[in-house]
Amino acid sequence: MTRQPASAADHFALTQLLTETAWRIDHGRADTVWELFTEDGEMRPGGTALRGRDAIRGWGGERPATRTRHVHTNTRFTLTGDDRSEGVCVLTVYMDDGTGGTTPFAVTEETGRYVGTEGGWRFASRVTEVLFGGPNAQAGQGS
């Protein structure tokens, strides 16, 4: 299948997946992010490869309880086959640093591969690359 831009419906559904992930992380539910991945899904926050739902669940359970907001923009999705898609977006992460500042913690580019399932789109992989960020972002705390 030739790569096609995702339909409006698929684009919306894939954007909802990104939004749900951000909401869970931002509202103290990072321990449930694994549910949004395929069984063998992979996540790379800050360069560390987490393979499979158990590893992603462990990451979510150990993630520090910090006040964050994840903002996805510039989303672009293409269909790569039946029930398969790839996408890229810019993710800006804001974090409470205790000073009341509003400077972004990190600006990243996320690339993803997605699989359509009976339960909707799921991540097959999600890779976060820091484009701009402070020393904590470079230390691999990731999204």
C-alpha cells in the first residue's frame, strides 16, 4: 500500500490516543499508559528502550509524581498498510520547577507506529527525541 495521509477520522482517533497518553501522565495515571500499547509495544522516553507492556507499566509506576502538562502539536499521520499508521508530532512538556516559571521543560519530537485493534488505535512504538530542553530533559527523565 502506498502511504496515504490518514483520513480525518483516523487522524482524530490517533490524536485522541496522544491526548489520552498525555492526560494520564499529567494526572498521576502514568501507571496505566501501558494499556495504550500493543502487547509487544515499545516506548523510548529520553533514549531508554522499554519493550513490552510490563516494562512500560514499570516505567509508569516508578515515574516521579511531578506536576506536568504535555502539549502535542503539528501532528502528522500516514497510513502504511491495513490497520497500520506512522506519525510524528511536536511535544512540549511544561513542568513545575518550584519557581512559578512557565518556560517549557522540553520540546521534543515524537515518532510513532500505530496498530488498529478492536479497541481502537494502539502504539506499536513511541520514540521521544529531545529537540530543546533543560538539564533534566537531557538526563533522560523523558515524557
